[in-house]
Amino acid sequence: MTNLSDFYALVKSFAEDHMMVNQFLFVGSEEELDKIEFEYKTFIVIPSTSNISRTLNRPVYTLGFDCIILDKYPYDNEVSMMKTIEENLFLAGQFQDYLFQQNEDIEVGEISIDNLGTDTYNISSVMFTVEATFGRAPYVKGIAS
């Protein structure tokens, strides 16, 4: 993986090929989510942070992504809530394993779990960050002016 486009293709491939994911969204900000109708088991990726570095003479970009897995379950049903949380965590773990299997330079952050209730159903989510590192051109190249 050499750039953001490659990372996007990798993540999209994982989500679209995974039998548990019904919907994949790559959005620019959390505000965009307010306008979207979610299907069951939605995998969302939002670019959130970036950094550039030359530490140890290794020029890289580091890009951070907020990842969210959402799923609906029946209102006031504890068994369904636990099963949904378990499935969401399983999917997050498989995503991490998939990225490692692709030999990608990534870090997966701590997972937080949240549940939101409505009058007819609840939504369970797991949220975590992924940091991907991409190589960049060495400083000996000319500067575009």
C-alpha cells in the first residue's frame, strides 16, 4: 500500500467482500452521517488526522481514520444487544487481522462500545482508530514552485 487511494481500495474490498457487512461508507466527516439512512451492519471509515515525519531519515505520512461499525437490534432486548456487540467486536478484529495479513504498516487503537436507543430499535456501535503509514519521496527531490 503506497497511498490513501490504495488504503481506500483495501478497506472497501474488505467491507464489500465480508458477508457480515451490509453497507460500507467512506465519508469526509461525522457531520455527513446525520444525512444517511443506515442498513444493518454498516462499516464506516472517516479520515481524521495526519502527520508527516522524517524520523530516522524515513520520510512518511501517517493518516488516522475513525472506524465505526453500527448495527440495529430490537428495542429492550438484552440478548440481542450482547449478540450485536459480540458481532461488531468480531468484525473489528477481522478487519485488524485482514490489514495485518496484507502486511500493512498500521496501528489499531482501543475500541469503545456505545448503544443508542430509539422507540422502535437500538443501535450498537464499536468505534476505533486505525493509523496507516505511507512512504513519501525523499527530501533530495526538487521542490515544486
